[in-house]
Amino acid sequence: MSRFDLPNILYFVCCVLLLGTMFVARFVLASKLGRILVATRDKEDRVRFSGYDVANYKIFVFCLASAMAGVGGAMFTLQVGFMSPSFVGIVPSIDMVIFCAVGGRNSIVGAVAGTLLVNWAKTMFSEAFPELWLFAMGGLFIAVVVAFPRGIAGVMTDQIIPKFATKFPTWKGSGGAQPSAAPAPAE
């Protein structure tokens, strides 16, 4: 067996496509289009009253998400080797909600981290407790929603990065989360 057999090639193709998808999503989110989409999510009527055609923006982002999902589905079919109607249903939909809740629904990297963590936990729970792993997954979801409402990404941005920024003021990974100094008094 060589290093360049089909599963290895598909793995690296999936990794490149994942990074490309994350880049496209980040690019859209950082653009004017992304700001309009976030504003539409928060206050759709306000965006509509500002003169934007909300329906066209929703159609565009739906088509973009559909294209990304189509590429992901094609890669999944190539990895697994077949596709069954049982792969489309309520359980995969609930899994995706859990991925986003664990990772953080406002973070692209958090969604990927949540997917990896939940799938790892699903593998561990289903091997250790074959009859009870669904309950363990439900408990994980409830625990994350109660303890970390913004997911892993929220914990990173709210707690971990500020601690590193205070200990290492020159650390570039702080994302601007430098400790705030007291405001100067107005004269």
C-alpha cells in the first residue's frame, strides 16, 4: 500500500476543500455582504427599511450554502462509497445543530471544532456505551448549552485569549483583546 492510495488522496482533498470553504465563508462574512447578512439576521425589517432587497441576499446565501453542502455531500459519498436515504433525516440534522452549539454558532472555526469534538465524543461514547451513547450525546448538548452558551469559540474569545493577552502583551494572537486601561478623564 502506498502513501498515495485513494483514501489518503480523498482525505487531503477534503482538508483542502474544508479550508477553501472556511476561507470563502470568512471572506463573505468580512465583506459588506456579510455585514448585511448579519444585520438581516439581527433585524431584518431594519435592513429592509434601509433600502436593501433582503430576499436577494437570502437567495444568494442559500445558494452559496447549497453549493458548499453539495460539495460536502459529494465528498462524503466518495469517502463512504454509497449514499442511503437513512443518511438524510432528523438525526443528521440534530447532529449539525449540536456541532454548531458545541463549537459556537457565531464562529466558522468554532463550528469546525465543534464538529470534530462531537464526532470524537460520538465515537468514544458509542464504543464505550453502545446502548447509552445517544443519552451521552444529549447530555453533552445540554451541558454545553447551559455551561457555555457561546460554545467553544465563546470560551476562547471570552476567557482564554484575554488571559494570554494579559500575560503576554506582545502576543499577536490576541485579536485586539488587550486589557483595557481606565479611560482618561476629560478636561
